[in-house]
Amino acid sequence: MKRIAINTGGGDAPGLNAVIRAVVLSAARRGWEVYGIRDGFNGILHTENFPDGGIVRLTQDRVRGITHLGGTILGTTNRGNPLRYPVRQADGTFTEVDRSGEILDALKRIGIEAFIAIGGDGSLSIAHALARKGGLRVIGVPKTIDNDLDKTIVTFGFETAVEFATVCLDRLHSTAESHHRVMVVEVMGRYAGWIALNAGVAGSADAILIPEIPYDLTSVVRKLREREAQGRTSSIVVVAEGATPRGGGRTVIEKKVGRAERLGGVGEKVARELEEMSGKETRVVVLGHLLRGGSPTPEDRLLALRFGAAAVRAIDEGQDGVMVALDPPTVRYVPLEEATRRMKTVPLDCDTILTGRDLGICFGD
Ligand code: F6P
């Protein structure tokens, strides 16, 4: 009997539950048991917070009817990397300690032979480090609404986020037109502009500002003026949270020890400056965490189920230290080392940008 552990780490994304279900069912068919670690690795590092012990047996019954549910039944966290765990000192400063040994010991104690980590770049880098320590076979499953993971064509959660953002843009067109306003819509995506780009083009935005193309608002104002000259008195500007002005930095809400910086606020900044520069009444809408919620689209569910099943097949085939990745028409395995080496940002010559330019969309350059 093989025992597998599974966890979900980093920000949640629609499709996580579908992966969990696929792993549990695929494992059960092989006679294997699956155990879920709660809240990333907190189920091991902070057992005192979990009345159920922090590691729970996932039976087929436990995963019934969850494919369509957003979030994760295991819980997640994007704090406290166990390899560089922040510990507060008496003088108020922080020091970092490696707690990965505790994780490996805890899993060994209950006879876990393989571990499936579902996460983004941060969680998969941790998974890679655990794989290197040996003693546990590790398989990664790529997840993020941001779509910024390399070596997979796409991650689940991305399409659901783009679909929701596009529906929001559709709704904003009518109110923008009625009031002759500029609507600035800020979307998530961290340092990559995939959500802004895809939703912006699909949702007929007039300008799209992404981290990969530092913006100069004078070119956006020029676009607004051109539209006015054509009798179009409203405009939609999509701004990725990681967008930066030419020569300037990112807009950050918060930066704390042991956590990734929290981006946000660039939409407000762009709206204020655009109003000043263009004289047009401007409003801002921040979609934020709404993009992470909801039921995964059929495409995302399917991808998540395929990834979950492929992760179990990978264990069955003796794989270790790999990530399952979509390489149409198939799912293949790529070394975690390669997958976590760099972030996948939007190539400036990609077809969607070329399409946007052909449609007359302004990219702020
Ligand atoms: O990586 C997913 C993501 O939603 C990013 O798009 C965003 O910058 C970040 O997570 C937000 O994290 P938090 O949930 O900590 O606000």
C-alpha cells in the first residue's frame, strides 16, 4: 500500500479541488491512500491550530462533489516558507530558519512515500527543495490565476479569472458610455500581464497596461483624444496590478518579512493621473480577489482533473522532482528545476499583443 500526501500552497485558484479529487480517485484505483496537509504546511508546522491533527485522510467520500467548487478543501497559505521560516527575535527583528526537516520527519512517521504539491512558483520551489533533500518522491502540479509559470502552456484558474474579468469589462462598457467616462479596471497577475492582456483584448479595452511594457500616460491620453475625435466619449483602460510607469516602480500596498510584497493601487494612481491629464471624468474598479473566486470553467476543471490524474500516474511511473505540464495535446513531466527557474511573462511579440495593436488598442508605449 502506497501512501501519498498532498497540499495546496500560495493563493487559491479555481480548480484546486478538482485536482484533489482527481488525485484521490486515481490513487484509490491503485489501492493507495491519500493524506491532505492543511493550509500549505501549517498542518505540520502548527499542529496546535488543527483539531484534526493537521493531516487528514482524504477518502473518496471526502472528495465527492467538489470538482466545481472554488477554493480548496485543504486550505492554503502564502506565508511562512518552511525553508526560510521567519522567527521573531526578542529584539523584534526576524531571523529565518529551515523547518523542512520537520516536514519530512512528520510525513515519514505516517509512512508517506510520495508528495504532490499543488502551487505556484513559491510552492513549487519549496517542493523542489524538498525533492532535493531526498527520502520523499515529489511531484508538482502548477496552479495560478496569474499564468506566470514556465514550462506549461497554461495553468488552471487562469481561464476562469480571464472569463470573469471579461464579463466585468462587458458590464463596464455600458456605464462608461452612459456617463461619458473613462473606467480604469485593475486586475491581478503579479509581475505578469496575462490576465490584463487576455481579458482586455477579449473585453474590447481601449488601453491595456501590463508590467512587460512600462507605460507613459501621454500615449493613453492621445488614445482617449483620438476616440473623442471619432465621437467615442467613453473608454476602458485595463491595468495589471504590476504595471509600472516608464522609469518608475511598482505600486505596493504592503511588504512584510516572510511574505511576498502585496501589489495594488496602480489603478487608482492611473485613474487620478488620467483624469488630471485628460480632463475626463474617471472611475476605478479593482477586481482583486474576485478573480480568484467562483467555480472553475469547464476548461479549467478539465485541466485540473488532467493534472491531478497525471500526478498520480507520474508517481506510478517512478517519476520524482517533476512538475506535470500542459503541452497540447498531452500532459508531460518537466523537471521542477526547469519549471521554477524563471517566471513566464508576456512576450512582447506574442500574437495577442500583435492582435491588440492591430485592433488599435493602446499599450501605453
Ligand atoms: O498569485 C495570485 C495572486 O492572486 C496575485 O495575482 C496577487 O498579487 C496575489 O496573489 C495576492 O495575494 P493575497 O491573497 O496575499 O492578497
